[in-house]
Amino acid sequence: MQEEFDVLVVGGGHAGCEAAAAAARRGARTALVTMDARMIGAMSCNPAIGGVGKGHLVREVDVFDGLIARAADEAAIHYRMLNRSKGPAVQGPRVQADRRRFRAAIQGIVAAEPNLSVIEGSVDALLISGECVQGVELGDGSHVRSRTTVLATGTFLGGRLFRGSERQEGGRIGEGAATRLALQLRAQDLPIARLKTGTPPRLDGRTIDWAVLDRQPSDRELWSFSTMGPGRVAPQLACALTRTTPETHDIIRASLDDSPLVGGAIEGRGPRYCPSIEDKVTRFADRDSHQIFLEPEGIDDHTIYPNGISTSLSVEAQDALIRSIPGLESAVIAQHGYAVEYDHIDPRSLDSRLALGGLKGLFCAGQINGTTGYEEAAAQGLVAGLNAACEALGAASVLFDRSESYVGVMIDDLTLQGISEPYRMLTARAEYRLHLRADNATTRLGEAALASGAVSDPRRRSIMRHFGLRADAKCGRPIQEDGADVFREIEADTLYAPYLARLDRELSQIDATAGVSIGAAFDYRRVGGLSNEMLERLEAARPATLGEVSRIRGITPAAVSAILIAVRGIAA
Amino acid sequence: MSPSAAADTIFALSSGALPAAVAIIRVSGPAAKQALETLAGSAPEPRVARVRALRGAGGALLDRALVLWFPGPATATGEDLAELHLHGGRAVVATVLSELGGVPGCRPAEAGEFTRRAFLNGRIDLSEAEGLADLLAAETEAARRQAIRMAEGGLTGVVERLRERLLGLAARAEAVLEFGDDEDDVAPDHRLKSDLADLARELRQTLKSSPAERLRDGFRVVVAGPPNSGKSSLINKISGRSVAIESPIAGTTRDLLEAPVILDGMAIILIDSAGLRATDEVIERLGIERAEQAITVADVLLWLGDEAAPRADAIRVHARCDLLGRGVMPATADVAISVKTGEGMEKLRNLLAGKLSSFLPATDMLLMTDRQRGLIASCAEHLEQAALTPIPEVASEDLRLGLRSLDQIVGRADVEAMLDALFGRFCIGK
């Protein structure tokens, strides 16, 4: 049978675009299937890219010539380096992005990619033959065949929207859902569960009383996300700050009756670090006010994103609560907030390439793996896209280690620990936090990027040049004028070197047996005394080494020792 | 060797010394049920005590015993487990043990092997395993009480509480790193450093409790003094045995002699030392050097010399007070004794017991093994470093290493535990 494509990507969000572009850069004939090509690269929620941990991911994806950093630079209308008062390891670059410019930038890169075709249509089913996925069936009944398939369905897989007592099928307001695909996947006996997320109402900026509000201007200092980016190209806008009032909280409390969150209509768990305003008011009843950032969605766009009041309360309640907030007394809601619940796959059924164990040729990236955030999605898109291409082309996998990248930390966490809420990157998740900095991504990952075969010639030169500058600096040769970033990077290396040396000592002491490998066929039930919970976790995650075993939640040191002894017994 | 599948079945007398009213033999391992069936005909229903006639291979009645059957893995060792509650005569127990040895796959257990299997099978954590081992080895009441507390997770509880507090501090530190620039609920935390220093001090305090090894192995009480001052006689008197050679010839005791003694429920080791005097004799001088060393490291020094004691905290004993010319106790002595008449012996015992009990930990203060003390100390060190460093992300790394140290005592804990503490405390989500 002749495949039309090496790699087929389902979904045109941050994971899907990154996956399709990475596969294409790697030399695979790639198709991106999306319900609506005009929505490729849409930011469904907050108009920001980056942050602490998230900004680190963006820089890492950029080293592999990914899209997100370049598009963020094209669209940035407000820059902020978070944690500037702290050390470089935890400084997180973040920008507010003009929604339209971001989408246009992504669509531009996708269109320019010679190996990449965009197919408009809804994917109704995977073409499964035996245990192999061979492509997809579209809504019109046509088949698109491919060697490998990447699912990046976001909130669209079995997506349902909630607002007050309203219910609607869909992955985003005004759009459809991948309902038939969800049914087919559930019928495959895959470990599927529900998660939820939410988004705030959007305001018409012309109806906000800006004069009474505090402004937060863009950083003066020049920095950008991509080392290959256009620099600062868009005009800079300010954000503003306001707060909820006791009256706001009264309105929310009075409206909880028809909240789908409180009423139990939503079964999926939402993210703790991005709670709805009704969650905040209920869980932190002692706080009488919560901060709201008013973020512009674009330069020639009046829409304002009020960050901090994600809600799925009824339309009436949303109207009332907005009017109780200083500066928003006469604000008009352009689009009401809502919650969305969607299907995700237990990521422990994935391997470190993000390939699904049960179905050959199928990869997953983004929210389908239980994560949240554009940056997390993009980073998984890179991993899934590169490896789907490698599998289709018969090339070696591209793997990420948690001691060298946040991408690796995330993949390792997801595939070993699984998730209990939408997974967001935090620097606390990385044990080598002092090493994994946003400012040394090229140094950390440059070689891997070159070896991946998925970077352009200009990128290759840029990486080589970076290595050259570092080498020069190390030999004491004067750094050229444009090497200031390298100079700062080396300064940071020096700052952390003693701590990293100590950390290395401590971690290697503790993990002396971490490298002991565990055969794929190892039977944990032969290790006496493991609880059912531990067995379930070990069998779901199938750790490859003893170090991975010890990182799995709920596995006690005694259990690790028992497994070590059992493994050694087999090896002996 | 895999702990369950390929392991031998082990058995041992697991109750106290014989003869006794009841003797309990435990059998653990894959052949436990077969062993039970061989001796008792059949295994009773799980976890129910039944009276059975135990018979040997030749069909002879060995004993009528209470037998229990515990199928693994929910047993003390994590393996299949059988218990035989016999009448506690030496002959009965010896016969049953020898019959068990004849069951294929069964062998006598090595010391600590039951505990080791329980640990390897994940039934108990390391600190519990250490507690059980101490319990089995405990010879004194104080050590036994301590071991029981430890085996029941007493240390786990204490470390758990310390860890809980450290998690709270780590969450505060992490909140500032992850969200400090963005969330109004996360303000600069000016109290964090002093709270860290406080916790470090408390950890150090925990370490000041007397070491567990000492309670188990006995306090070292050194009896020292010039030659012929009555050291050996005193040791023999206290221990009620002839440990040391008593002789009027100076220099008789040339090496350290040790006599384990139990005093008021505390284990002590009485150490007789060579008499201290200037000598050219090589062997005697070696003995004197050792005595001097023993004096330095002793928990308590009983000093029998008339001249000043080599340690200020010594109990100064005016010995041989029955002798002519020694009837009056000098002001420099704490107690006057005579091993011949028994005079002063009660007072000396009380003085010694009083001194020793000051080393005992307060009732709920826990004793730890060297490994556990080392980990608590390393945790305290990391916290002290965290309180000192001006770089917040480096302080957070120190806190993580500190948590790791505590985790190694009780096991588990991960990023999620810290995040639970963080999101429980701060309202995050701008």
C-alpha cells in the first residue's frame, strides 16, 4: 500500500503546528489536518507566551528551530522578564502576544515549509489495521494514509463547553468537537479520562475606564525569545491592573448554584494554578480581593483579556461580576467565559518519544497528554513530530534527558508519573534547575539539535557560532560586540558552578543504583510486598531504569530496594 | 536472588528463651504452607487459630499446638507465613525445629532474616526495619521500650512532622520563585530565613538525644586509678562475678576487661583498666596507654585514686574504707566504699545510676541510629546553608536537598508533596 504521507498530524494548535513543522524539517512528507485552516496557530486562552519554566521551554524549542519563539517575537506587544531580581536560572521571559500577529506568523511558517501540506477537514476516525495506525478517515469519508500519525487534539477530543446551565459540544467557543474520534479511541480500550480548563470573559477595551487603573509598562531592556527572531518588531502596549471587590465575591457566591463546577456537571479536574474565580472565592474564603491583569489581545484589536477571572458562571452572573470591578463598571463583555471539558490519554501509556504503547505508529502531543499551556504543548509537539518522522523514515529517535532540558523533565514526568490535574511546567520540577536556564538553551541542546537533522542552515550556523563564542570566551579571547549574551551566560555558569558541583555529588550519591536497567518483560508481581497501588503505577509507567522507578510517585525506598534485589536476582 | 519467588523458606523460634509457657515458631516463605501441612496435616483457614496435633515424619505426636496460617503478601514478612504456638519445653521445641528442617525447601533462619525479608518485600520502611532489629537485639528494658517505639513508626512520626514543616518552608520558597513576580498572594517572604534557621536548630536539638547504639550496647563506665587501688575488686562486686583477677600485686590488670551489667534497667559495660603508674615494662605501659584512652572516651569514669581525677566529671570513689587509716572520707571524694563490708555500695550504685539516667533521652525524645543521625545532621546543614545564601534559587536547592535527607529516613515525598503544600497555602492563578 502506498502512503501519501510519512507523518500526519491531527490538530493545528501549538502542539500540532510544532509537530508538523518539526516532522517536515526532519524531511518527512507531512500533512496537518485541521477543522479550520484559518484557526491554525490560534491562542485559545490567554494572549501570553512564556513565564517561569514556560519561557525555558520556549527557548529550548527554539534551539530545534521550532515555531513558538519566532512567532512570539513577531507578535510581542509587551515584554516582561519575570524574576529579574533573582538569579538567571529562574528568570522567565514572557511576552503578551498580539493574537492575530501570532496566528499569522505561525501560518506563515507552516505555509513556507516545503514538506508540509495542510488538509482541511475533521478527523472522524483513525485507520487501524491490526495494532497499526495507518492514517485517518475524514468527515467526508475520505482516507488519508500515513506511516505515522500524531494526535494533537487539544480540548477538541470529546470537548464539551459549560457556562451556567448551558451545555454545548465543542473544543472552543463557536467551533465543533472531535466527538466520533473520541468514541473510537475509547472503544480501543485506551486509558482515557477527562480534564477541564476554563477561560475568562473577554472585554471591549473601549468600555474600560483606563484612567483609574495602574499601568504596567513593557520591559525597557531588549531581549527576545528566539536567537533567530526578528527582534522587537511590534509596537509596545501596557497592561493594567485591577482587583475584585467584596461585592464581586458576593455576586459569585450568590451564583454558585448554577455553576457547573460546584454542581458536579464537570467530572474532570482543573489546574490548581489556574483556578476559576469561583474556585478562588470558595477555596480562599479569607481573601477579600484577587488581582486581575488587563491584557490587550492585539494592536488593532479592542479585545481585553482579564487575566485572573476565568469562569463558567452564567452569562448574567458574569455581567454582574464584571461591573463590580474598579475600572470595569461600564465594561461590555465581548465574549463570555466558559469551561471546557475534554478527553485525555493517561500519558503513562506513552514512551519517551510520546508514542503510544498499544497502537503502532500513533504519537500524542499537547493537552491530549494531560498538560496545559501553549509552551508545554509546543515542546511536546516538537518531541512527537521529530520522533514520528524518525519512525516513518527509519531514523534514530530524538530523546530528551531530564538533566539537560525542561522538555526532558516534562516527558519524564508525564510518562512516568502520569497526571492528576493539567500538567504545567514549574522550575521546581527540575532537579537540575540551576543548570537548566533560559539563557543557556543553545549550549545545552545545540548539539542534540544539530544531530536531530531538523534545523535549517541559518540555525546550524547560529548554533556553531554560539559554540565558537563560548570557546573563545573560555580561552580568554575577547568577546565580540554581539557576544554579550554569551558573556552573560558564562557569568551565570560561574555563579552556579559551586552549587552544581555540590548538587552533582549529592544526587550521584543517592542515585548510585539509578542506572540499573529493568527489562521490558520484568514482572513486578514477582516482587513480593508491592501494594496494588504501586503495582498499578509501575505497570502503567513501565520504568526502564531503577532511577525511574524511584521517581514514580508513591514508590517507597523499601520498594525500590526490593525491586533492585529482584532485578539483580534475575541478572545474576 | 528474588526475595519471594526463589527464596528459601525460613523458620525460627521467635519467642523468648526456653523453658516458657508458650513457644512460638515462625515459618516464612513459599514452602510455609507445605511445612504446616506436613506437621499439622492441613493448614487452617487464613488468620484463624486452630488446635492441631503436630506429628513427626514417623507419625509420632510431637505436641498439641495452636497453629495459624497467614497467606502472603499481607503478612509481617510479606511472604506466606505460618505460626506454631507450642508448649514451651526445650525438648518439644527442639523436636519441632528439627522436623521443620526436614521439610524440603526449609532451613533455619539467620539472625535478622525475618526483618530483612519484611524490608525487602516493602512491608516496613528502613527506619522500622532498624527499630525491629534493635528490638530483637534489645537486652534491657530501656532499649526495648525504645525499639518498640521505633518499630511502630515513632521515628517515622517525628521525621514526618519535621518534614511537614520543611515542606511548608520549601513551598514558601518555591512560591516566591515560581509566582513571586506575578501573584499578589505571594509577597516577599522576609521571615523565611529565620524560620529556616529555627528549624535547623530544632533538628540539631533532636540530635542531642543520646545515641541509640549506646542504649543498646551499654554505657561505658571505666574504673580507673593507680595500681592496687581496688579497681578489680569493685568491678567484681558490682557485676557479682569474678571478672577481674584481684591480686595485691600491682600491675595485675594489663588490658581492658569488660563486664556487661544491668543497673536500674540500663545496660552498662564496666571496664577495668590497668593501674596508672610510671613503668618501664612494655606490656604494662601499653595497657596504661589504653587505660588513658578509655578514660577519655568513657561515658562515666569511676576514679579510685587519692590524687585529682583525670576528668572533672568523674565519680570520685574513696575505696577500701574498711582499711586502717582510710576510715575518713576526704573532701575530694564523692563516696566512700568497702567491697568487703558493702559499706557505701548502695550510694555508689545510686550515684552511677543518676549519672547514667542524665544521658537518657527525655521520654518522647527519640533515639536514632548513626545512619539516621547522619541524615538529620545533613538536613540541618542544608537548612543552615539555605538560611545563609543570598541567592533565592540556590536556597531552594538547599531546601530540596534537606528534604531528600529526611526522605531517606522515612521514604517517599516528591515535587507533588511540595506543590500540594504550595497550592494549599497560596491562591495562585492570576
